[in-house]
Amino acid sequence: MARRFVSWLASTEAAGAIAERFGGYVEQALRSAKGDRLKFLEQLAESLPDRVEPLEALAREHLEHDNWAAANGKLDEALRLAPESATLLGLKAEVLDKQGDASEALRFYRRAVRVAPNDNKAFSAFVAALTKVGRKDDALRELDARLDLTPDYGPAWAEKGRLLLQARRFAESAEALQRAERLLPAGHSDLLAVRISLGEALRGANQYAEARDAFGRAVEADSELGDGHARKSILLVDIAEYREAAELLQSAIDRLPAVHENREARFGWLLNTRGWALYCDGGMPFAELEKLFREAGRHVPVAPFATKNLGQVFLRMPGRKEEGWGILERLAEVNVSQAPLDLVGWCHFRLGRYEAAEQWLRASLREDPDNAAATGFDLALVLLAKDATDARENYAEAKARAERHDVLRQRGLFHIAAQDAKEAVEDGVVEAVKGRERLKDLTTRLEELGFERQRLAKLALTETD
């Protein structure tokens, strides 16, 4: 604020009078303590009663220190002098928004756009305000009208794509975001977010190969915390490309900044996700996986997945099953806000509590439809274990749900289902004959999907199981 205001002082016709009255203290005062700056600006506003710039500077100073009422007052004074200033109208709207008066803020944003229809900043703020008050359809109409006039305005395409993504209109969202990506210049501050949103839209549209490419481009423009790395790694795990996911996650870990307010949480998440990818790949010793999941849990205060993964590792380690069951026991007793429904249901299942597992998993299917393909296989395994009358029908539904996805995602879904079936037989949670039949059907489908034979071999049960 100080540099912009000093530039105005130097260029204004009043510069001579200001210099005569205040000498060389202008820039010094603006760079000094808050109280001195406010005092100087108040004196300047009194000396130049017909100018809005000192009043705007005062409003910004108050805004910077969260003094909303004072900022509002100065903006009202300024707007009496310049009622058609898009800058002042937008600033007034920002203050009202921070005070919690979203509807009044929207009115001022609308006035700013009406006064300056070609002001991109004012338009973006207006659309954001419409979205904030829940008028997303109106926001989309405003964006379409703007794009009819300026079809090469990339930020408008980006915002339209994000709104369509929130509305789960994935194909339309992907189309808008692809336009945005083409139009935004290299190095644009929104390019990473556009590529991540595009990847999510393509995933929602069941285009996993294209989503993988979009996330790959996000990696190229990534943030210091590795948002692009994280999103791509999630997709790679979802399509059973575990080794590539683990390598990408290690790259993200290596590039994390030494100091960042969100470093600990991101570090813990990266460690856990890398550990899970390596667990699913089946190539890392369990003792090494234990270290990874323990370390992940130390960096995140509440880490239900890292905790579950540690318990799952213990179930595979000789002499550690009691520890594993203890961990799952504690997770199964948490409240709804502390862990996802499907995770709690899975814990109940591995503990042999079939009725509780079924209740939690059915609740997850109702409340988390995006994860229904994976949860459906979990529920089908529970019903197999309890010898439910509808077990076969439910398994057929789970397979059909999974097969609505493209081949890449099917590989991930059928692989995790097969891995869970194998472990359930090994732990005696599912009767061996029924479990072997289920596992054989799942691995047959994986073979049809082009799953490598050496990876299928890791899913084989021993004769003693």
C-alpha cells in the first residue's frame, strides 16, 4: 500500500502543496509504525478534502489491521467523492464480505462490474461473491455472458470449469478447464490449480488415462508442497500403478521445504500414501513398512489411515497379530467424525464383527457414492464371510459397479478386492473354500484386464491357507 500511495503523491498535481506542508516525511511516515501512518494519512486527508486517494489509503490501512468499521467509514467518505470508482466499490464489497454481510457485498460487487465492465478483477470478485452466497447458476450465467464477449479470457474458463466440477458436470467441466489451460500463459498463478481441477474432472468423467496426463502436467508446474505430485499419486494408486506412485511420492518428499506451516501434515500424508503404495506392490519388507507408517503417524495428530495401515501390516507379521488386532479394535470404536465410515467398517470386518461391519459399510455406500465401487467389494466380502443369502447377488452388483469404470480404474478396484480376499482367507476371517473361489474369480478378471502375471502371483494363496 505504501509504495502505491507514494507513487500517487509523486504524480499528483497536489505534490507541490503536499511537499510544502509535509516536507520529506511522506514516505517515512508511511513506512513507520501503524499509529504514525494513520496519523499522517488523517492529516493528509484533512489537507486534501477533495481527493479520494488519502481516504482509500486510510481504508486499506484499517483493512490490513482488520478494523472493518473504520475501513467502512473511510470508504463511505471516498465514495461520496467518487461514487463511480470500481476500485472503491470493490474495496467496499471486500470489507462488507469480511464483516459477514455477503448479500450487501454482492450488491457492491455488482455495481463495480456495472461501472467497469471490462475490469477483470472486479468481474472475478463478483463471480466469487455469487458463488459464496450459493448462486452458482447465476455465476455460470455471468461467466457465459462474459465468455461470449471475450472467448479468449482464460480465468473465466477456469472459474466456469471449477463451478461445473462442483456441480459434478464432469465432461463439461473438463472441456472448460482444457480451454483455460490452453489460454493461460506459462507461469500463470492459476495454471497449477487448473491442471489439478482438470485431472479431477477427467477422473470424474471416467477418463483415467487423460486424468493421468493432466496430473502429470500439474507436476510440471507444482507447488512447493507438491500438490500436483499428491494428486497424481492418488490416481496412480487407484489404477494399481503402485511403484510409479511410490517413486513420485518420494520425489515429493525430497522436494518439501524445510520450513512451511503445512509441512508436517503434508510430510505425514506423503509418508503414509507411499507406505500404502509399497504395501500394495508387495515388494517391501513388513518391518520397513512398519517404520513408514509409524513415522507418518508422528507427523499427523489424527491419522486414521496410517493407523489402520500399521495394524494391517502387523496382521501380516509373525508374532504381531495381537498388536494389529488391538489397533483395529481402537479404530473400530472411534466416533464418526474421527474416521471414514468405510474404514471403520473394514476394521470391524477384520475383527470378525460381521454385523457391525455390514452396518458401517452400507452407511458408507449411502453417504459416499464416489467411493461406492471400492466399498461395494468390501461389503460383498463381509456378506460372503457371514454366509448371507444375498452374498452372490451383492458380489455381482459390486463387479458390475466396478466394470462401469474404464480399464485402468478397474485394475485398481479388482486388485484391492483380490488382496483383501487373500488376506481374509489367510487370517481366517473368511472360510477357505469360499475365499479361494472369490479370489480365483477376482484374479481371473485381473488377468483379462491385462494384469501382469508376476503381480498376479503375489495374490496366490499357499496350500496351507
